[in-house]
Amino acid sequence: MARMPSLFVSHGSPMTAIQPSAAHDFFLNVAKDLPRPEAILIATAHFEGRAPLLSVDEAPAMIYDFAGFPQALFDIVYPAPGSPALAHRAARALADAGHDAFGVSDRGFDHGTWAPLCLMYPQADIPVVQISVQPDLGAAHHLDIGRALAPLREEGVLVIGSGSLTHNLYELSRSGRQLEAPVRDWVVDFTEWVAGKVEAGAQDDIAHYRERAPFARENHPRDEHFLPLPFAMGAGAGAPGKRIHASYEYGLLAMDAYLFQ
């Protein structure tokens, strides 16, 4: 059984699933360079909890957690099976590391999960378990959660953090919806700081990004879309990350992706 990497992706707008873009093309092709996983464990920024929550449904439904988008998005169904067994193994691994974790039912796939996966694995034949982020507990906590789950990679589990390298929807609403708008300098400064730290394996800097990164609060008014990055970094078991995609959308959304092997 191949040891899987861990992966951070910026899922962007739900339109990523259907709209041509550099990020759309990345998702169409990235799985070709990875071993085929036995299962996928994905931390999605659109699933929040005060403690780690793991989806346990055998046949997860769909969540369309947005409004005002084309009907084509609401027509997407990603019928991948769940894996209660993987959810329980993950919960045990977290408990062994001192973290209470809980299984939850009736938790469908949100677009942080199905938007990238419908492009990466369109056959929807790989079991998928979602794990929540805990925005009140910060980046260091998510590094630790990822570390606790790193052994699952030896079982063929692809660990993914699905968020957004930058995510300021207030500024996005003010600036309009032009996909190729000029990129703001403060978005580039933050993006390149993160790239340098991830590729250096500087976990302590990522754990304290809100204090150390330039324009951290401007790019992340809330933590929830950043936290999948330290989660994936922790699951990388100390390996430096490799930036495998970089692009910008709407002048504000950095669509970077990182691989940890």
C-alpha cells in the first residue's frame, strides 16, 4: 500500500467546479501525480466545531452552502461513499493524542469538499470522510490535529486540508467579481510570506501567522479558511511543503496548493 502525501488546496469560489481557470485546470490534473488513495480524510473550512467532528455517514448527502450562483452548481451531485470505519480510526488516533473527537451523522459534503474532489476524482469511487476545523483554537492546535492523523497516510489515506490561502469576502464584495482583476499588493505579500515559511518547514511561524505574517488580518478576518493549511502541514509529519499551484482570482483570492510528502 502506497504511503500517501498530505495536501492543502484552496478551493475558492464554488464556481471553481465549473468555471475555466488556472485553479480549475490544476484540480483536473493534480491527482494524476499522486498515488491512488484508499480513502480521503478532508478538513473543510465550511465545517466548523468546537472539537474535531468526523462525518460517519455511509452515503453522505450534498450541501449547497451558497446562494446566487448558476443552477449548474446546484445540479452537481458527488456520490462518493463515506467511511464510518475511517472516521472511527481517526477519532481513536485523536483520542490517543489527547484530543476529544466525535462522530456526527447527517453531515453532507459541502463545497469545500465536493468542488475540488469532483474535479480530482470525478468517478466518486473513493470513500471520503470530512473533519471539522475549530476556529476558536487557532493554527497551532490544527498542526497538532494533523500530526495525530499523520499515521493514517501509511494506510493509504490521502489527508487534505481544503481552505483558501487568502479569504476576505468583505473586500471581495466591494471589488466586484472580475476573475482576472489586478492582484492587491497586500494579498501578494501575505501569500509569498506563507510560501517561504511552508517551504522552509517553519511550523512555528505558521502556528503564529496572525502575529508574524504581513497583512494576516486583512487576508483572514476569521481563521477558518487558513486552518486547513496547518492541518495539512501537521499531517505532513514535519516535511517541508512544496507549492504545487499558485494563481489568483478576483484580485483577492490566492489559490495556492501545497504538497507534503
